[in-house]
Amino acid sequence: MRVALASFQHESHSYRLPHTTAAHFHVARGAEILQRAKGTRTALGGLLAGLDEIAADVRPLVAIAAPPSGVIAGATYGELRAQLESALLRAGRVDAVALALHGAALAEGLDDVEADLCHRIRDRVGPSVPVVATFDLHGNVSQALADSLDALFPCRLYPHVDTFERGREAALRLASLREARIRPVTHVEPLPLLLPATPTTFGPGAAVNAACAEQARRAGVLDCAFFHGFPYADTPLAGASVVATADGDRELARDAARTVARSIWDMREAFRPTTLSCEEAVAQALALAGRPIVINETSDNPGGGAPGDGTHLLRELLEARADDACFGFIADPEVARRAHAAGIGALLDVALGGKSDSLHGAPLCVRAEVTTLSNGRFTPRAMLAGVEMNLGPMARLRVGGVDVLVSSRAQQTFDAEVFRMHGIDVSRRKIVALKSSHHFRAGFESLAAAILTADPPGLTTQRIETFPRARTRRPIWPLDAHAVYPR
């Protein structure tokens, strides 16, 4: 079986400026895709593993990706789409297509990037060629998207530690699709519901996954999954949804999706987040017994489109004279460059962070000692295992009682590896502060004596009702208390 393989990954934040352009994207082509993805715990890695199991003849096309950021510029999206279409054309006849997508990409004038891509692929390969795709559970997905695919495979877990498994599952499904042993039909059930970042390791996220699993056990149901949606998109598609696929029975798929959707609506109040101010979080961390106490600054999460150079939490740690603490990490290429130029042992007066905007806090004017330098390259061990991270030149600075890691590129913290490479054993620290919403839990939940969430002003705040809405469908909860889910 000749299988075309491609990826398009972008999470587009409607409130992050400027637009995302071609300079922000990396495009891997052909064999480079296989080299980068093989053996990684990613959706592409899972697709490759599954395709190898079915002895597929893989035709790698393009893997297009940029970090979460602003809406994609119209001209940039047109160029990237053309590259994917051209690569598919050059691949010649294929028996199937396997895609790794996100689900929350936006381009100027286009609310449903993934549906646009899938429709163009479908037009190129025809109705009889199976096309499957993996997704991030934070996708804002549409029925139009589902109708262009034979099957959708969103990850179910947040932190996203199951992307490999879903990729492998998607690839293995191609054989039964190719042989017409199943006739999948998919129903997308949207809810009038905007959700803040919600983990699935406990609480309502775990309860919904259990409800989806119960529906998936019904005879004839092939899959049932909960898309949390991406609340920082101001489009009519923004919001949570349940997607169910059945074998040749659209009414069964609809019933499975609506059954779970009703349960989600009934428990909507459980999704209201409980967060702390930076002052509250630091005070509680200092008072709690045990170590480490982890404080995640959820509102400046680069994994959701925030700049990663916010200073609110770090400022509070310094003002509280926190000792035996570490912060990993803050993006400031200028300070990282100065630290590398000065060398280990140097004392620097720097304006740290706060250079992207005023929302995430003003720069911190501090005197810092350079204690460790690195090239910023490492491989996570929890989520995204096997993927080499490159944060550019990094420095460990000692500011008061806090060891601050400074990177040249923004990224959320996934696990303790970024600390370890700079000589910090997080298990021995009283406070470990970081920027992430929930992915950090994959590496820290088993290590932390306690986890506290700080939510100062920022582009990925849990207070999603604070964003102005011009195009989001209304009424929608929690923006509108009178919102109703039709039963």
C-alpha cells in the first residue's frame, strides 16, 4: 500500500500579534520527515510505526509546523498549502493518505484551515482513497472537516502523552478502510461551551474520557472522543465538541456523541478553574511542607501562544525573597546573549523579560550572576520523548535566592530535563516555578509535593471570559449564563 504522509501543525491565537508568517514555519520534506519523526513519541512517530507494521510504502510529503502564535498570514498559508499540494502531486498515485494535524489553525480570511487542507487533498486523491488524520484535543473542529476524512484520531489525554498511540492507531486503521471492511461515518456534536485548559488526569476531564470510552464500547461505534477546543480563537468554530464515529450508522454516531455532550453540559460548572494570584501562589508555596512545590504560570504559556517572557511570577518570587527556588524558564535572547558573552562567574545588570508587551509584566531590572551556560539543546523524557528541543543559547542566572533559566526561544516546560542540563536537581528545591498550563504535569506530577497554579494577566489566562469576542458564536458558556445546550 502506497501511503502519502504529511503534517500541518499550528495553534493560532486570535489575540497574539503580529500574524504568523513564513519565517516562523519550518518545513521538512521527504526523507527529512522520516529522520525527524521516527522513534519519537509524537503523532508522526506513531503514524510511521503503524505504517511500518502494515508494511506500507511510505511517501513522505511535507511536515509543516510553527510554534503556537498569531493567526497565519493569508499569503503565508497560501504558500504552505501550495507546497503540500505540489508534494502530493509529485507523489503520483497513492492508496491512502495519513495526516498529522492540529485542529486549531486559523489563517486570514479562513476559519477552518484543516478542513480546507483536507478538502483539497480529497479532491486530489478522489473519494475511494482512505484519508485519516490525527488531531490535538484542543482543535476547534467542524462537520465539514470530518466529512472530508475517513476517520479522525484526536489524542485523548492532556498532557498529550498518547499522540504516538493515536498515530499508530490511525495507520493501522488504513488496512480495513482500504479493504472496505468498515464504512465509518462521523458526527461532530458542538457544544455552546468554551473551556479553559483542563487536564484529563483528574477531575471533569477524566470523567468525560470515561464517558467517551463507555460509548466506544457500544456495538458499531468505532471511536468517541472529546475535543476540548481552543478558547483563544475568536471564530464561530471556537468551542468544545464531541466527535463519534460509527460503522455505517450515522444515527448511532450522533447518539453516541450527543450522549457524551449532554453529560459534559450537565457538569459544566466543574470546568470552572481554581487559580491563584502570584502573591497567593508564592505565599502558599513558602508555607507548605515538602519539596518541591511546583508553581505553574499558566497565563504565559508559549504552548498556547503566549510570549514566554512574562515577569509576573518571577517578580513575586524575588519580592518575597524566596530562597532555594528555581525558575525554568523565561525567554530573553538579549540577556542570554549577554550572559554567553560575559561568561561563567560574571555579574550582569540586566533588564530581564517583559520585552514582548506590557500585559505579561515589565522587565525586571536585576543584578545576576552567570552560573551555567548551554546551547539549549535537550530531549524531554516525559511528553514528546525523543524530540530534540532547541531553545538556542541558554543561561542559568543567580538572582537573589532564585536560579533563573533564560532561553533564546520561547517554549513551555515539559519536564525536569531543562533544569538538569543546567545543574539543577528539582527534587531538592523548595520551589520550582515554570511556564505551562498542564503539559508540565507529565514530568512533574509524580515529583511534586504540591502543584499550585498562578494566573496573572496573560494571553493564556484561565479567565477566558476576559477576551473580547467579535466572531465567537453566542450565546456560549461561560460568557453567557443563559446559554443552553439543545437536548
